[in-house]
Amino acid sequence: LPAPLLDDSYGKELGDETAAKSEDFQDSMKIAWRYQNLPKMEASPTTHTKFGHYYDVSKKMSPQLCQSVKWHSFYLHEELSLEPKMKAWNMNSGYARLLQSIQRIISQEGFDGSDPQKKQRNVLRIGIQSLGSLLWGDDVCCSDTPEDPHSLTKFLYVLRGLLRKSLSACIITVPAHLIQNKAIMGRVTNLSDMVVGLESFIGSERETNPLYKDYHGLVHVHQIPRLNSLICDVSDTKDLAFRLKRKQFTIERLHLPPDLSDTVSRASKQDLAGSAKLLSSGCGAMAIGKRHLDF
């Protein structure tokens, strides 16, 4: 895990970066002096005030900090060796054992919302990695006709019920590039409150495209929480990209140059136009070409 940035170190890192940006901006405005008084476009979707937690990706979290935090782990290989093979809730044994472990922690640690709280509790944070992969005994990512195609969605449905009646929140990573069945991915999206996808430029044509030289990939917001409404809110900023700096992983608005250079081919221009249409399509999809709007 990366080392967290404390208040003093975060301010120092951010202050140095902001000062460097202001100096570059002043140098670039010596010729285009007419644009000097125009409002600046912030690249980051949020303000520079500290919000949430920030981490230094160049350092690892200290073992002392990890040991001071109360946490529970679940390792499927150890669970399978302790108990005989089981299959509950009509799903594979890996998902069933994970649900039982989460339910046991919620009950024993006092996070059950149906019971009166004896003392003040924080929120139970649950992290599940590579759900739907072979690590969990699921074959939806390696077979067109999986043995139990509904096992993953059943797990998410039961997990959603556990989260609703407890003081807990869960973040899950899914290898979407391995799951070719679009119906399964559609069900996973519908059973989630918020869905965000990362598209890396490594191994694609955009890796060598000069238009994306300042970024390492795109951020797709597929679904955001909808509270007390029938439809989700559509953000004004849909074109997001990420890049890995020396110490931080940042998400910024995607800014493309207004004029293409001579080194960019015609295929790159067409790819740019197609990417702009795909990026601009959010929850309310835009019509591309002569096709009708989809809702």
C-alpha cells in the first residue's frame, strides 16, 4: 500500500507544484499578453483544498501504521483448506465463504444496523480485488459458456443486502477486460451504486499518439449514485484522463490541443473525433451520426 500524505507533507508537495505551474504560466504569457487576465481553467476536477486521503505512490506504507489499524483478511486458499467443500445460496463455494466471512465480521464487530449500537462505531470498509476471476473459482472470464453464469450476480445481490442493513461500504475491482459477456457486465453495473472504469494507453495506438502524450489513460464514469431520484445526475465533466506523476496518481480533465501538428496522421484525426464522441457520451448518450438517441 502507498504511504499516506499527512497535512504538512501534502501542503508542501502541492505548494511546490502550484508554484511551478504559476511560473510556467507567467513565462508563456509574455507573447499572448491579451489572455493574461482571463480566468484560468483548472485541470483537476476538485479544488486545491485537501479532500479525503492522499498517498505518495513512490513510498510504501510503514509496517507500524498497518499494525496499528484493526483489520480482517480473507484468503480463499486458507478457507478451502480449513472446511470441506460447500455450496450455499446456489453459488460457488468461494463467493459463499466470502459472504459468510463478511456477515460474521458485521455481526461480531457491532456493525449490524438492526441492533442498537452499544458504542460509537466507524464504517466498516470492505475491499475485494479481481472479483469474477479464477482466483475466486469463477470461470466467467475464461469461458463463453461458464458453469454458473449467475453466481457473480447472486453474490453482488446478497452483498448489496448486507451493506444496506449494516454500517459498511465496499469497493470492488472487476477484470472487465477479461469478461467478454456483455450481459454479465451489464448486470454487474446495475447491481452497483457507482461504476468507474480505467482504460490504459499501454499496448494501444494511443500510447504513441502525440495527442495523448501527457496522459497515461482515460477514466470512464459509467454510473454514479442516484439518491431519491429515478435517473442519475450527469456531470458537466465527462472527458477525464489519468496520469502517474512522480509521487501522485492524478485524474484531470482531458485537454487536447486545438490544432493538430503535421506529424499527426489522418487516422489519428479520425481517432480523435471518434474518441471525443465516445467520451462525451455519459448517462444520456448522444446520437452519433444518423442514429437515434438511446435511453
